[in-house]
Amino acid sequence: MSGERPKRVAIGTRPPADPQAEAWVRQGDASNLQKGELYTARLTLDVTPGMRARIKVSAFTQGITVADMLRALLEREFPEERS
């Protein structure tokens, strides 16, 4: 190497945003926005690899996500008390 610094390539300016596209991106999926508002606490649980596999297969065969399946299971076991 001759000790010269590599030539810097300028990055062009950001193209103007399409307001409709920006609004669509910020809107997101309405169901995800609702979930984000409902589920704000994370729970971490260590399970065996075999149990993890059984959970994932069960969720897949029911056509739901593992998170949704476990939320339903926990809701059945620990229902919100209503007066």
C-alpha cells in the first residue's frame, strides 16, 4: 500500500418520500398494533428441547403461533378475575 487513503464516494441525497407510502408503513398491521398495546410484558421460560419441539408441533398443527397458543393456555389456567 502506498499510504494513500481510499477515495470516499459520496452518497446521494435521500429521494423525496411518498406521503401515502410513509403513512402505509407507519400504519402497520392493525392486529399487531393491538397486540403491542395488550402484551407489554415478556416472560422467559426454560424448557427441554423435546418439550419445545412438542409445543411447536402442537401450535403448527393447530395453525396458530406458539405465542398465541401459550397465551390461551395461560389465560385458561390463570383467568382474569372479574367482579
